[in-house]
Amino acid sequence: MIHLAASTFRADLPEGGRLLGLDVGTQTIGTALCDAGWTIATPAELIRRTKFSVDRAKLREIIGAQLVRGIVIGLPLNLDGSDSPRTQSTRAFARNIDELGLPIFLWDERWSTQAVERAMIAADLSRAKRADRVDSAAAAYILQGAIDALAMGGLS
């Protein structure tokens, strides 16, 4: 089931469990994982997109290996909160992976990539290192925002 509110997502996972965060791009999918108690998100592997069936199989592999109970996907809204073409493709991606049978939470990700880029620049990472890490770091940023909201009782 796809959720737009933290409260309904949380209700779908009454016992918590490990979550997988996704930053879905056109060429890559950044992934992140959090602990079962929803306290900290960490960047995980970067999936280079190919065919959807291959991408879905890779996600299924991660879910099985990491005992994931739910998925948080960054939803790229326009600054005014309206949908963009990327928003529509992200919603379609969520609908397509809904068959994995896990609750999915679409989390507003405006500013996530920019925030991560700024932090990496401040850490003096080269452009090449930033390019390799930004998508998974953005997934962790997205997931951390979502688990922070979930920890506050699912308000949003």
C-alpha cells in the first residue's frame, strides 16, 4: 500500500522494522537503510538503472538480505508543492514496486539533493566523489527525515 502520510505508514508497521529509503533518478536509484528502531539512516548501495525488471529484482534482493519491512521513496515536488514530470514518474515507480508487498511511504524530498551536495562541498569532496555518493546520501537524507517524522508519532 502506498502512503502519503507518516501516520498511516506507521499504522501499517505497528512493530517497526528496518526501512529502505530510495532516491529514484532517471539513471540511478540511491538507497539507504535504517535500523529497526527507526533512529538513524545510512547510505547504502547505488543501483545503476537498466530495465525495470532488473531494478526491481535488485530491490527485492536488498529487501530480502536486509529484512526490510517498509520502503520510503523521495517524492520530488515542485517548490510550490505541485507535481512535476519527475513526481509523476516517481509515483509510477512506487506503483510498480507496490507488488513487492511492503508498505510504501512517499516523502517530500524537496531540497534533499541540494542539502547533501552542500554538505559534501563543505566536506571538500571532489566533484567525482560527490557524483558517486550523492544519490545514496540523498536517499539517507530522505529516509532520516521520514523516520524523524515517524518517531514523532507519525505526524504529517
